[in-house]
Amino acid sequence: MTHFQRYRFTPWLLMAPQLIIVGVFFFWPALQAVEQAFYVEDAFGLSRQFAGLANFIAVLQEPDYYQALGTTVVFSLSVALGAMAIALLLAVQADRVLKGANAYKTLLIWPYAVAPAVAGVLWLFLFDPTLGLVSAALKALGIDWNHNLDGGQALLLVILASIWKQMSYNFVFFLAGLQAIPKSLLEAAAIDGAGPWRRFWTVTFPLLSPTSFFLLVMNSVYAFFETFGTIDTVTGGGPGGATTTLVYKVYQDGFIGQDLGASAAQSVLLMILVGLLTLIQFRFVERRVQY
Amino acid sequence: MSRSLLTSPRAWRRPALGLAGTLAATLLSMGSAQAETQIEWWHAMGGALGKKVNEIAADFNASQDEYVVNPVFKGNYTETMTSAIAAFRAGKAPQIVQIYEVGTATMMHAKGAIVPVYQLMADANADFDPNAYLPAVAGYYTTTDGKMLSLPFNSSTPVTYVNRDILDKAGVDEVPTTWQGLGKALEKVVDSGAAECGLTTTWPSWVMLENYSARNDIPFASEANGFKGLDARLQFNKTAVVDHIQRLDQWQEDGRFVYGGRKDEAAPKFYSGECAMMMGSSASYAGVRDNADFNFAVAPLPYDADVVDTPNNTIIGGASLWVLNGASEAQKEGVAAFFKYLSSPEVQADWHQFTGYLPITTAAAKLTREQGFYDKNPGTDVAIKQMTGSAPTENSKGLRLGNMVQIRDVINEALEKIFSGDVSPQAGLDEAAEKGNALLAKFQRANS
């Protein structure tokens, strides 16, 4: 360590590319959003007035904001947990396959290479109330599928599409985690008389916990921010605001409505919220992780 | 040139010469371009429409040698407006930008950001007659005292598309012109089993609230639908619109009406023969023609016989061309010349016939008729007749409401809640009006 203290500038120089990228693409816009949140401004930037906390108060008084918050909680929990649970199941199964394992793995990883908007359109076609294959099958079962009108169905659809999209990413990590578990441990447990179920919960699952924790953080971020493309193509936030998440609302108010102040205030609140969530995850959930 | 610089070893060895060559070539190409004034035109017309836009610009460029109009496709309407605003804030605004009709209030109140068309034409001493334009089209973009703010470009109005085969099967000969008559006809369609759904609509807020109000001469909002001032507030929860939505809600129960989505999502229901009728934009004509494997016809948007005796014109949707501030004098003159070219009967008639959008001048409509287009394509003149049947009233000139994009979303949200049975029509529309009025009040605060 002492050896490096003589180099005062070299570390900065080596880190500069990364710092510049983070600075230009994150800190600078983030600071601008914080500043914007305290002003009322018209779309063209012709007049600008300091508004104090008015933007925040207006946002927090809006019933729609709480609806979006509720939707976000349901949506994010379902997507993060659903994508992880299904990926874990598939990874455990794929780990045991001996023949044609590569083909299975490739097929399971494939959806990750699909852009969110494309994934959205695929699901949209499957579930289109008039043309969709799945909706036709559901109709045969007596279920009237119309996500253009039924908020619950619309939310379910975007959750499914988002889970499908993220599953592959989780699958890769879980599979790598599983393959890193020494077979000798599982064999020892088997000799001690532990069945497959017991072996999974007492040996495999705890040893996977670093992977699971990493994925929990990544999946929360994914559910919060990266599902925008899917929501935009599948439901556009509707019907009746049933699929409007906090990020989608920032976009609706800022880009479509050109209400920069309210939109900036919402993104500041969202930044705080996600910051808190990450903090909680690292402080409380990470304690239970066994490295 | 630059490729040879990088790859040829001789250019590397003698950089001075290679560079000089590049510079000379660049200067030469710039010289030839700078003799003409460049005009940037940002638009939202993708696909075949985009090709047509490029064709119009190319024809204009070839017709004279002073100006060059460069059309740039910027994505959908929202993206085009957002990028134009961002470019304006960065001091790099295009000279012409295509803005959708619901962005009109935002644009016209951005006083330092735009050059109104009437002023542009006057400054350029262009020969410009506002009366040449169709009042029902241009009115949307004109002040109450007749000053044109932006040039109407692509405008359409809602009409009724009907599946003739289904109607024949159900024994409906004439498409009724009133909502009352339509109710009976749709009953026949559903009861006879000719189709499981009677009617659906695209763009429900535009067709069932905005245009229903205009056609039946009821105010959608106070202050002449916002034309007279920023303190306009929504009124659709206090008018016959409530009864109309109630009617659709009832029709939904027996299959006479089916809600299909906020934009064009309902169209497949009509194409597939699930619904016998669809109300939608007159510019969807080509889409209907290409997708329908049945005989179809176009009928006017019905009016409500309980509310009016003779219907008004319907109002338009679509987009207009705005001139942004910051253009040089030469560029402004170029824009004026281009707008004049764009308004000429030949260009307009061609645009109208190719795209299905309404012509913006009476001369273009007349020319199209003379060319026999309407005879060859029955139904294409329904929209134009509907638009020109009567002089626009205060209630049918258009809408000039701030935050209109979000207001439409609020209305669509309310319709979805009403049609899914969550709230009654009155309660749903009351809630929408309240939310919409908050948006209007916000716009008023930000712009006064």
C-alpha cells in the first residue's frame, strides 16, 4: 500500500475515463434534474421561476403519484422475485442435464439478446385481444382477455413480458453459481442421508446466496428502470394508469407533457427511493449472505 | 477522401499534401452548397408518408435554385416535438417543425419561440390569401381574429367505416346518419348474428368526446374551446356527452359497441369482421382498403338527433408546420416560398390523393374532383363533404387547450374505467374533467 502512495496522479489518470463517463452521463444530468426540480419553467425555456418546494408538494398531493407508487411496488416485487425464482428453477434443472446441455442453455439465454421493445411487441402479438394466439386460447377456455380495458390483465401482461426478458440474465448467473458448488459437498450430504430437497435448501441455496443477493439488487434496478421499453410498447401505461410505474410517469409528465419541473421532482424522489432501497438491501439482506 | 488518407501509406508519408487535398475538396463542396439557403424541416412522417415528404421537398428544390429544403425524420409526433424543443433550447432549432394538433396551445403560447405564419408571409411579402384555405381545417390553427399561426399540413377527420357484407346480411341498407338510427341498425346487426360486435372506435377521446361535441354544437370546454383564453375549463361532464357515453356503455352490454384501445388498436376488430362498423380517421382509408377482404363503405360521422337538427362540421386531427424563431431573413423567405409551394393546388391534390389526408385549400379539393379521383375511389370525399358542409361555429372550430396530450390520456383513462364497469359515466367524466382542469390551470399558470 505504502508503495502506491508516491503515485499521486497516476491512479486518477487511470480512473479518468470511467470517472468522465460517469460524470457526464450520470452526475451532470442528475444535478441538472435536482436543479430543475426547484423551478417552474415553460417547455421552450423562455421563462424560468424559482418555485421552492412547490413541484414536490404538487407531486406528493397528486393521487396518481401514489397509484404509480403502488403499481411500482407490485410490479417490481413480482418481476424481481418471479424472474429469480423461475431462473433458479431452470438453472437447477439445466445443471443436471447431461445430454444436449449446451442447446438447452443457449435457448434459455436467448431472450436476453432481445431488445425490451421487441420483447414487448412479441408479447403484444401473443396477447392481442383480437389477433393474439394466447388470447384466442384463453377465449376458448372462457376467459375474456382484453388488456386494453382490464387493468389487472394489463399489469399481468407487462409483468410476464418483463420476467421473460430478465430470466435469461438470472439463469446465466445461477447456472455459474451452481457449477461453482463443489460436488463433494453435495455427495457428503447425500451420504449423510439428505434427500434432494434437503440438499438444495441446506447446501446449494446457502452457497448460492452471494449470487442471489447480487441478482436481487440487479433485478430491482431492472424492474424499476429498464422495463420502460416493455411497458411503453405493450400498454403505454394504461388502461386507466394501471401499468404506469414511477419511471413511466416521469416520462409521461416530462416528455409527453413537457412539464419539466414536476418530472424533475419525480425523478429526484425516485432517485432517493431507489437509493434507500439499495441501502436497505446492503444493510439488512446482505447480512444474511454467506460469502 | 478521408478513407484514402487513413489507408494509403503515401498519404501518411506526405500528410501536408493529403490534408490540403481534403481541405480543398471540403471547401469546394461547401461553396456549391452555400449559394443556396438551407432550410431544415423536422417531421414525424415515417414509411410511405416519409417518402412522400422527401419527394415534395425534392420537387420544391428542383423547382427553384435559391433554397434547399432538407426534410429530417425525427420519430413519432411526441419525439419530434421534444427534439425540436430541446434543439431550440440549445440554439440549434430547425426552421420548420411538424407539430401534432394537440401541441398547438403549447406552441402558440411559446411567443418568443415561434414565428406565426401570417407574420412570416407578410414579412416576406409573399402573396398569401388566408381565405384560400378550408376554414374547418385552417381554423384549428388560426386565432379568433383570423390570423394563421401554423400551416396545416396533414389533417384528417373521423368518419364511419362500415362492412357492407355484414350490413347486407343483417338487412341494413342505409348507414343511418344519426346516433338514434345507428342504435337500431346495430341492434339488427347483433341480433341477426351477422357480427358479434356492432361498432368500435379508434382514438376514443377524439371521436367520441371532442368530435361528438363539435358535430352536435356543444362546447367541449369554456372560452370557445380555449380559443378565447387560457382560463378555459372542460365542460364535457355537464353536456350531452354524458348521455352519449352512457349510451355507449349500454351498447357495450349487448355487443353493439366494443372498446378497442386508445389509439388505432381497434382497427383489427374491423378488419377481421368482428365488428360491423368502425369510427376512425379519414386518413385510415388506405389501411382499410388494404386490409379489408370484404366490401366496405365510408359514411359520415353520425350526429345526435336529440341534441341538434343539423350537424356541424367535425374537427380535425393531424399536424401542422410551425416556423421556429432563429431563422435568418433569407431562410424565412425560403420558408415562405416553400409554404406557398406546399399550398399550391397541384401539390395539395397529390398529397390528398396519395395519403388520404384532407386537402388544405378549396382549390385542391376542386382539382381532385375534376381529376375524377372521388369517382374512382368512392367514399374518399365523405370527409371533405363533412368538413365543408357548414361554416365552423365556436364549438366546431377546434380545440386550443394546453396540456391536451395529457388531457386526452385522462379522458381515455376515464373511458376505460367506465367501460370496464368501475365507475358510472357521470362519475368517470366528472373525475376526468377535474383532473383535466387541474392540468389546464397548471398550463395557465405557466403561460401567463
